[in-house]
Amino acid sequence: MPGPAAPADDRLADLRTLGEQLPRFLRLVHALKAHQATEGSAALVLLFPLARLGPLRQSALAELVHADPSTVSRHVSSLIERGLVQRVADETDGRASRLVVTDAGSAALRQVRAEREAHLARATADWPAADLATFTRLFGRLLDDLTASLPTEPAAVPVAARSREN
């Protein structure tokens, strides 16, 4: 007759459930991105790391967001055309340039952030404040630990160290 589940069994079951939930979460993120449906909206996500970390070379930005350099190049071109980002000379290497968020880019970033927060507010409207606070803290911890577990993570900034810019 089996006895009560051992803590190790509970942990394995929780890890298994988390392993099933993460792909579901990624599919939901992908669906939300697809719902935006425009090239311009997809490019706006590049404003977040640029605003948080300051001027970056395009290659560093591509590494940071784990995206193909050609995709980032296309998005950066769109952002530049829209006046949301500009290229400035790299002070350490005159042959290179860095990307900087413009005032218009900061305004677009505030709009994207407000839309994201409104969506999350609707999705969690029935959550007690304590549950939202706990989830936010634990989700940030998971992201930090997953980031730390990557083989190489250029210029990683832990969630806990970030300002509320995202």
C-alpha cells in the first residue's frame, strides 16, 4: 500500500507541470504577437532593451533579444523610418554606430507599455492583490534563474535589478 507522496515526488510532479505550462505560455505569447499583426508593432519590442540599457550596437541588440540579425535589421530600419530610433556614432569605434531611442520612441514605448498593462489588468482582474504580487515576484525569479542557466547571456540584466520600464 503506497504511503503519502514524498517531497521529491511532489517536486518532480511540479517540475513536470511547469514543463508543460512553459510551452503553453510561449504559444500564448506567440498568439498575442500574431494578434498585433503588423511589422511595426513587432519592431516596437526592440525599444524596451534600448530604453533600459541605453545605446546599443545592432549586433548586440540582436544577441540580447535572441533574434536573427536580419530580422533585427529589418525591425531597426522600420523604427528608424518611423523616427522612433536613431543611429549615433559609437564613441569607442567611429566606424560603428549605436541605436538610441528618440523622444517619439519613448512615447511609443509608453503606449506599448500601457496597452500591455491594460491587457494584464483585464486578465488578472479577479486575482487577489497578494496573488498577483506573489506571482510577479516568483515569475521574475524564474526568468532570472532561466537567464542565468543559459550557456551565454550577453549583458543580461536580472528582472529584480530592472526598473519598472518593462
